[in-house]
Amino acid sequence: MKSIKIIVVFFLLFSICANAQDNHYNAQQFGARTTLLGGAVVGGLEDNSSMYYNPAALAFAETNNLTVHTNAHSFEYINFKNGLGYDVRSFSLRYIPLPQEVSAIVTSDPQKRLKIGYIILNKTNNSNDFSQRHSYSADLNRDYAGEEYYVGQLDLQNIITERWAGVCASFKFSENLSFGFTPFGSYRSQRYLYNLYSMLSSSPVSTTNELAYQRYYDAMRLNVISLFIKVGFHYRTRNWRYGLTFTTPSIRIWGDARIDRNISFFGLERPDAVYDDRQWYVPGHYRQPANLAIGAINVTNYYRLCYSASFHLPVRDYRMAETEFRDVGFPSSTQSTGMIDFLGFRNKARAVLNFAFGFEYKLSDRIKTHCSVRTDFANQRRRNPISVVNLAAPRLANPSSNLYHISGGISYKRKQSVFTAGLTYSFGRVDKVFQHADFDAPFYPINIWGFPGNTGSLRHHIVTATFGYTYYFDTFGMEKVGPLNRN
């Protein structure tokens, strides 16, 4: 049996976790300083990141500024073993050259109780292109002498872009209490392809001409525009900052989906059949869950200790596309399915509770160090196995592991600006992942994909370099109350 031939291409911009990005809520942080603090800033920082983490804290910002944040370089190693047979491994390398966040405070008078700002986030930009092929010659058909030629292949693409934009309003009730909210609009675009097929044909030296073919093909194009609101409260004492936020579930404004699906069998023990349908320009859906977060920050002259917890509510099972129920079996005289939901992709998410801890220490008037740890639990940990028995309601095949992030870096202050740089190491693992197929052991004539089991394993190792730059328009205000001098 020939060795497995593997071609794996993962190229991802703007994202720090390819397979995990769409199954995790805490993979991406916004603001370089905030990223190095692990996002543990619900208690409130007096900078632009508060528009995302706790809008109420923006009321205490005392100088106007413009912030640009990017994850400039990221190296990721993913090992998915036994995904299509025995000892199959893969790795990925990604380069991230563009900004993750642009934000600014636009209130003309920094001393006003009401602060207004805007923020634009590149929430997700995920581009996976995965292909594996296994071919060899073996005597798989015991009814005929000699070897047959076998080919098994999987192509999986999942391309997601998601942009958020919001305008924050934050009002200071007193020197201790503030309230704020940020209405966000989001645009999500997803392109998903899953193509699994196997072919068994006679050897060129054989006198017979046997052929078996088995295919499973899903393709979905989804575009959704949604709205949601994050509201927050911020309370502070001399040495403590406290925060509480609530984010509403997303409200769909518009959605469009285009779906193709085909399942085919030829030359197997079961009757030859094709199940096929295509529906374009049908209403599409993607649901973001409600979120509740709390946080506290202990502030002294030399350090900050940051704590936060974030709880995402579950998302009930829903259809991603409002496709028509149809009879999709061919020939219909013998393979009629009746009116089934053949194209209506289904999705759901479990409840997730994440924690983060950050530490910031002042080395001098110009330099501060930052470090953090945070959890990043997946809302879906097991791969959704494909089914050729239950033809209705396909699901996305995205296995993922729980992730843990460790960050560290520094901030350096100049006269009117602060530059921040650091590294984040992320890792995770999950075992007993359900295989896509078992090309090493096809079982002709019943199933030439073999019989997949839960012998797969997934490993994540990610290193991300983070850079950020903040420019302060009010020089006097920065020298007086800038983030590196504030107690």
C-alpha cells in the first residue's frame, strides 16, 4: 500500500486561530495593550478598547486619541492526526499584515461628562483551504483476482469574514459611576465547501471493468447583516475599578444564502442513486448569543491586577438557510426521499464561560510591562459527522479544541504617543475527534469510505506577535493623565 499523499494549505489573514476562530468567542482581542492583558479589562481602562469591553469606562478618558492595533505576524501549528486514516498530520503557517482595530474618541472637549467615540473591528477573517488525497492499489474486491486502484480525497474550505462597526456613548454620572453603550452593526460573509469522495476501479491489467464511486458534497455561501448592543456600568474607588456589561443577541437585518448539495453512490451494494439540489438567494441566518461579563481591576502606583469573567448563553438549534423542502432523489421512481429539508444547514452553540487574568507593572515613567492568561473554551468541540442515511439538515464539519492563551509585552511612551508590542502563545488539544473517513480500510462493496471512528486527535500551537499604536491629540492631557502615569 502506497504512503498517504497529503496536500495541506492553510492561509489566514487577520485571525489568530484558523479552525477555532468560528467556534470560539475569546480567540481574538482588540487593542494591543488589552490583548496583552488578556481582555481582562471589563473593570474598565481609560482608553479606546473600552468601547468594545465596557463602554461605560470611556467616560473617564481625559484626552482624545486615535488607536490602530494589529496582530502583525502569527505562526500556527495544527496537528490533526488520523483524520482520514492512520497517522495523518497537518500544519499551518499564516501571515497577518493588516489592522485588527481602528478607534478614536471624537468628543471635542475631553472634560465633558458625555464622551463619544467610534470603533471598527475586523472581528473575523478566516480562510482555510484543506485538501488530502490517498491513493493506492490493493485487492479490495475479493470476487476478482488482482488488485484494484483506490482513490480517496477530501477538500474542505471555510472562508469567513466578519466586520463590526460601532459608535460608543458614555456618560459620567459622578466621579465614581458611569454608564455607556455601543450599538454595533456587523456584516458576515461565509464560503463553505466540503467535498468527500472515493473511487474504486479495476487495475489496468485486469480483464474486468468494475467501478464504484461514492461522493458527499456540500457548498454554502452565506451573507448576513446584524445589529446588537453592548451596554455597561463602571464604578471606581481609589484603588479598585469594577465593571458589568451585557451584550444583546444579534438581530438579523438581512441575510442571503446559496446552497448546493450532492450525495451519490454507484457500483456499491446499495442501489445506484443521486441526491441533488441547488437553491440560491434564499433568506440566510447567523445568530450571535447574548453575553454577560463582569470584571475588577486593582490599581496602585506601580501595577494593575485585572480579573474578568465572560458568559455566553447557548444558541438553540436553528436553520442557517430558509430553503424549500423538496424531493431530491434520482431516479425518483426508486429513490424518492419525499419532501425533506435537504439544504437547510443547521447550527447551534453551547453555553461558554471564560476567565481572564492580567497584570501590568510600571518599570518607569515611559515603560510598562503586561502579561496575562485567559481561557477560550469552544462552543462546539466535536466534529459534526456527515450522514448519508439521514439526508436532511446538513451541519458544518468543524472540529475544535479548547484553547488557552498566554501573553506578554511592553508599552513605551513618547511625548504624544504610546507604542505597544508583545507575543501571545496559544495552545489546545482534543482527542476522540470523529474521522472524516477511513481511507486506509475501505469496505467494498458496502462503504468505500470505510467506517470512520472517533480516533482522530487535534492539537493547536499558535504564536502571535501583536503591535499597537495610540496617538494623543491633547499633549497636556496625556502628560497629566496618560495611561502610563495614571494610578
